[in-house]
Amino acid sequence: MADLTSVTLGQWELWDGPQYHRIFLGVCVSVTLLMCVSLYYYLVKVADRCTCTTRLDGKTVIITGANTGIGKETALALAQRGARVILACRSESRGLAAERDIREKTGNSGVHFMRLDLSSQESVKEFAQEFCNAEERLDILINNAGVINDGSARTAEGYELSFGVNHLGHFLLTNLLLEKLKSSAPSRVINVSSDAYQLGRLDFDDGIHGNIGRVKSYARSKLANLLFTHELSKIVEGKDVSAFALHPGSIDTDIKRNWAWWLRSLAPIISFLFLKTSTEGAQTTIHCAVADGLQKHSGKYFKGCRVQKVAPIARDDKLAKKLWRVSLEMTGLTNS
Ligand SMILES: NC(=O)c1ccc[n+]([C@@H]2O[C@H](COP(=O)([O-])OP(=O)(O)OC[C@H]3O[C@@H](n4cnc5c(N)ncnc54)[C@H](OP(=O)(O)O)[C@@H]3O)[C@@H](O)[C@H]2O)c1
């Protein structure tokens, strides 16, 4: 039987018999473990918080994909600050349920669902028309909706779905609302992108929207979000309209339904260990929407409520201009 009265590691005697040494060692190990778990929890699971207390009374905000996840949490936070909030969602039942829930929680009756399906350019045009006819102003446009798919699904116009929804739909929407944003200046456009942009490439010879698989298609659409923000900030320069892009963090939302089946089966473990809540995930969007003095950062990328450097491909002027021109053609805006 092993001798438990003395344990040594090299020259160190870790356990030499007397009771108080064992207790001391146990306490040290427990405290170290607790500190490691707390540090891990803080670094991985807790996001930087938007600390700005600005109210939004009298301001109008549009948030796409606001019936769930990061979009819904953002809508809730901005409604709490007194904004008139338009929930631009594709499903009437989910959109109205979110409208009810946010009104109940905030007591703000200026929260309204409006139908918007970003996978149909017709729907985007109808939404923009209806909004411009009904609303006097637009202070903040939050392009939040997003999809991941296997690369084979298509929009109504036949474009690859994640590129069509995440980039083209929002590109068209923003351009159709640009005059309203200008006349309500100072105003902001916020594009919810992702760090996944770093895996993205834009191949114009491939018709830009070819099927390149789930991850690459999503990454390409998120790179397009950054290049769109970069170019938009130049186009609206001097008009008091700012454009920001952001990464919300790794967040536990319904976006998991778009994961590959094998990843979905690991979702509970991944969520527990690595993902933050939707409330945490909304913080950088809220910061970009309400923080004072951000105009000087127009065109920039935010993460953890702070400006981040981006990879050279995301601030490539030539690429951004080309994407803008091709996107105008793909949305028929060149003819309008
Ligand atoms: N979660 C993350 O870890 C993470 C990380 C980086 C970036 N992001 C980005 O954060 C944004 C929000 O994602 P989330 O995590 O909150 O995802 P989510 O819970 O799946 O929410 C996505 C929203 O987009 C809407 N949507 C999808 N297709 C649409 C369409 N054709 N037209 C209009 N709305 C549409 C969805 O509506 P339905 O409910 O009707 O489907 C839903 O409201 C996305 O742009 C995503 O790429 C998320």
C-alpha cells in the first residue's frame, strides 16, 4: 500500500503528514481553481458592457431580424431608452410576438413590427417604401439579420442565400433609406458582421455568389458587410451620417439552428463553455447606436464596445468600390 504520510515532487515536499499541511494544500488548490474558473468565465463568457446612458426619446430606429437573438435584445435595450423601434422581421407571427414582449417589458408603445424579408428584393423595396411614407425620420438603422446555410439555398433573385440576405438585402435597404438617414442627421448605420470575415474572399469571376460551402459563404457575406461599411462611410462623408461594423462575440442564439448537424449535437457543451448570452451579445451594437462622439470612427469595426483593427482585405479601397458597383448592379439600383 502507498505511503500517504509524505508526497514529494522533485525537491518539493507537497504532503508531509500533519493535518494542517493537508488543509493548507487543499485550500491553495481550491482557491487557484476558483480563480482560474472566474478568470475564464470573465474572459470568455462576460462581454464588455455599454456604459453609456444616452436616452433616445424622439429617435426612430430600424432593427432587422429583431424577433430573436441579438436583434431582439438590442430592440429591448433601445426601447428602454425611449426610442421608437421598428422590428423589421420576415415572420409576422414571430415579429408580433416580439413586439408584444418588448412593449410589455419596457412599457414603450412605440415598438412596431413591419414585415421585411431580406431574401426578396421586392420585399425590401416594399418595406422601404412603406417606412418612408409612414415615418418622418430614421436616426439609426441596424442591419442585424443574418443566416448561415450550406451554400445551396438561393434568394428570390437566385443569389446564394447568405450573400443575398446578409449583404445584398441590407445594401439595398440602406440605399433606399439613405435620404431619410441624411434628412435625420446626425444618424447612424450599424452593420452586424462577424470575425468570420477573416476567412472570406470575394471572387468576382465566380459571379460573386457561387456555392462555396457553408463557412466560406457566410465568411464572404461578413467580409462584404465590412467592405460595405468602409465604402458607405466615404459616400456619406460630410453628411453627418456615420457607418459602423461590428462583431458581437460568440453568442448563444437561434443561429445554432443553421449549424452543421454534427456541431448542433455538441451545442449544449459549446454553449456552456464558450458562448455568451444575447444580452451580452447586444452590447457592442447598443454602444455603436448610442455612444457619444463616435462620428470620428465612421467606417470602423467594433468588438467588445471598442474600435478594432481589421485585416487589410477589409479596408481595401479598390475591392470596396468594386463590391459597391457590383452590388448596385445586382440590386438593380444602377437603373433607378
Ligand atoms: N451568434 C453569434 O455567435 C454571432 C457571431 C458573429 C456574428 N453574428 C451575427 O449577429 C447577427 C444576429 O445573429 P443572431 O446570433 O442573433 O442570430 P439569430 O438568433 O438566428 O437571429 C437572426 C435573425 O435574422 C433573421 N433573418 C434571417 N433571415 C432573414 C431574412 N431573409 N429576412 C429578414 N430577417 C431574416 C431571423 O429571422 P427568423 O427568426 O424568422 O429566422 C432572426 O430574426 C447576424 O448577422 C449574425 O451573423 C452572430
